[in-house]
Amino acid sequence: MIYDSYCASCHGVELNNTAPGVTFDLRRLRTDEHPRFVSSVLNGKNQMPPWRGVLEMEQVEALWAYIRATVDR
């Protein structure tokens, strides 16, 4: 899974933020923050590295779908 491979080590398994204050708690992302999410993933932010050139846009969208499905359940 994309999340497990690229995100879980910093953002925690199943979005259980393991480093509060260091990484953004993805459970706080609102549905209207899709553009912010895409920008952060592709361009990086603070300590998060940019994933542009590593992840395809469909993978970024799959990550968004996973986050929404996990938060909204």
C-alpha cells in the first residue's frame, strides 16, 4: 500500500500520528483541504520531503482517498 510505503513511518499506522508536534496529524485534514494536501505531498513542507517525481498523481489521489476513508469511517 502506498501509505504504508511512503507515509506511515512519520504519520503513523492507520493515521495514528506517532510524532505529535513534528508531523501533521492527517486525521485533521478537512475535505476542502485537498489542494493543500496535494501541494504538501508534491512540494514538501517543513520536515516533510517533496514526493514530486517519486509519486504519480494517481498515487497522490489514492493517498487522499485512503485518508478520507480512514477519517470518515
